[in-house]
Amino acid sequence: MAAKGGAAPATYSPSPSTYKKKNRPSVITDVDWVRPDGRDFHQCRPAFLRTGAVNAASGSAYAEFGNTKVIVSIFGPRESKKAMMYSDTGRLNCNVSYTTFATPVRGQGSDDKEISSQLHKSLEGAIMLDTFPKTTVDVFALVLESGGCDLPVVISCASLALADAGIMMYDLVAAVSVSCIGRSLVIDPVSEEENYQDGSLLITCLPSRNEVTQLTITGEWSTPKIHEAMELCLDACSKLVKIMRSCLKESASTSQE
């Protein structure tokens, strides 16, 4: 949320957790561990969102979820260099890259084609491509710091940046992931938790339309666990999108002053 002054970042946790913290080291060895950042199992990281982060872009947004920091720039719609023939729909290009200081191992910054592809799949179904025929919208996401759950943060931030650019969409796209560690489900995991996870589930959706644009599952899951994880993600997405809309409203009111 576009915080003013020293305002604290907003949170968007789903239903209250029924788990209780135990006085154990933050080493993931069994179901009774404490999360590295002290959150409950079903508690999301504080989220800070701001639009207009890049003046030279058509639209942009900055997102900070815990230690994960992302900035997204939108360029276009502009004439498509690849579309030699007329097309009734526009093109969406997505590129996700990491700075050389994004991870603990310095000098590892690079383009991530897999994340770029997943970002494209998540956003494509939400954008009204027929509103800008024979043109292209370019989405450039830069991960400034990787603190875990990079892809959901990139997707949510990119959706906010598209709205800031005035790109017509059916709804904002919100993304949340859950990790399965032992018998427990932890929402919005940090890097340490992702390293120990037995499986992960990511949902990107259009909350106001009750539509899922992408569902990604890794690892072995039981059917009840999948249902529980999906409910957690969808509930958190519905609350995250409220923070995203609040950010856009604040930005609009500020620009009118």
C-alpha cells in the first residue's frame, strides 16, 4: 500500500491460524518449528506497494513483501515489431530479471525465462488484448532482493503496474503461494522455508471474477491438502487485492491534488 510518512505496511493474512508457536529453534526438522521471521503458519508477510516508481515508463509499481523487493515497469502499448500482419489482438511480452545483489550469492543476476513465462501466463488472461490491436505491451520486472516467494510478488506487482499504465484489464491479478513442510502448510514462505519444503502450490487469480489464471503445484500432495492450500491462497488473494486497489486509489487521489 502506498504508505504515507511512517505508516506500517499492510497485511493480508487469510483466516486466523489455529497453530500455536512453540519455543523451539527455527530449524525445520518437524512440525513443531517456529518460522524464521516469527510469523504464524497462516500469516502473510507485511506488504508495501507503491505505483509510479519509474517516471520514464508508461506505468510502474514497487512491491516489498518482507525481504522480497520487486520493481516493475510497463512500456506501451507501442507498435509491434514482430507483428508484420494485422492482428485483432495485442501482444504481451514479459521479462523477469534479477540484480547481481538480489541473492546471497553475489554476481548471480540474470534473466529468468521460466519465471518470465509464468508471469506471462498469469497476466495474459486478465488483459483485454483486443483493446490494443497490432501493438505490444512490454512488462519488465526486476527483483531487487530475493527473500522468498519471488514469483507471486512479481505477478502482483506487475498487475499493479499495468493498472498504473492504464492498460485495460478484467480485474487485478493477485498471487499467493503455500509451502507444504511435513504435515504443515505455511503461507507466503521465505527462502529458508522454500529450501525445506516438500511441495508448493501457487495460485494467481482475478478475485472479483472468481477466476484462476494459473495454478502451479510441485511435490506430492494429498487431495485434502490441495483443497486446504487452495482455500488459504484464494482467501489471501481476496485480501491482497484490496490492498492493491487501495494503493491505486491513493495514487489517483494524490495525482488530483
